[in-house]
Amino acid sequence: MTLVGYYLGDTFPLIDAGNTHRNTFNNGLSFFMQDDVRVRSNFTLNLGLRWEYFGPLSEAHNLISNLGRDGNLALVGTDGVNGAYARDLNNFGPRIGFAWNPRSKTIMRGAYGIYYDYIPQDLLIANFTNSAGLVTNPIGPQAVVSLANTYDSTAFSGSNPGGPIFSQLSPPFPPSGADIFFTPRNLVTPYTQSWNFNVEQECLLKKSLS
């Protein structure tokens, strides 16, 4: 976009209208167990298991929406939308590690684990899209509606004096062609897999190489 194009109204406007105040929260729970098992005098296993639950995004007044059974936008509590997305109760993260001394001055170590993490709220409610997130879709008693499609470049450039640059939309919501934000109904908790392997060898007194 050039400066001349900007003054002529050749822009990419992003503007929403509506009450965006929300009271959002998440619940979470986790359990962890771990133990060291000395299999032999020179071989030790470290075993662990972690289970984590990261609750779906919630809002105190159910001002959350997603796609319903019929594929249309629906508020929580209607059209089969029981929450922002389904709870993921399958987050088992095993951990295993070992330390082995095959020789008196040599140590071999290795480990593997699966690590789960929550989805930050800002990715779901403050996304940089025309519809900022699940709690600010153009639906419900506090609908937040994008006015980008009502943008009048001639009013902005001055060739249509007195014309509104943006026009307020009226119910019903969501309007035809509205921008919406949604997630998969079975949104999976993100996770990573991590592993390492190293060998440490004593070369000189108080000196080692790994």
C-alpha cells in the first residue's frame, strides 16, 4: 500500500462494534508420580507419569460461541454447544530416563518424555482477526460485529463528503457474510515430545568430556 493509495481510501480496515467486556476463566488439574529404580549397581532407571487437564475456555455468562450441530454459529447452551470445545481428558505424559556406567570412567544417560501445555486465553479471545475470538463473535446479547464490510473508501478519501466511513449494522446477528472465529469441537491439548542422549567420559583427573 502506498501513501497515495492510503489517502484515496485503498486500505484494509479492521473495526468491531459492540460490548467486548467478558469474564473468562479456565480450570486445570494435574497429577504426577515418579520413582528411581536401581536395576543393577551400575544401571538406574527413572520412571514417571504425569496426567494433566486443562479445562476449556469458559465465560461467567456463557458469552462463548462455536459451530453447532448444524454447522452454524451458536452460543454455549444451544444447538449442541456445551462449551467452547470438548474437554480433553487424554493427556497422559510418560517420562523415562536412565543412567548407565558400562565402565568405571564412562557414564551414558538418556531420557524421553511427553509434555502437555495449555492454550493461552489470548489465542482464543484476542486473536488479530476481524472477529477477535470465541467470546466476541457476532451473536448473542452482547454481539461484537465487524464493520469492515461496511467500509466506504469514498467517504474516507473525501470524494463522498459527509458519507459515513463505516455503517452500524442492525440485528439479526450474525449478519450475512459476517466474519466469525471458531475452533474444532474436539480441540486437542498441544504437546511436545522431548528426548536426549549423552555420553560422559573422564579423561583426566577432575576433567571429563561429554
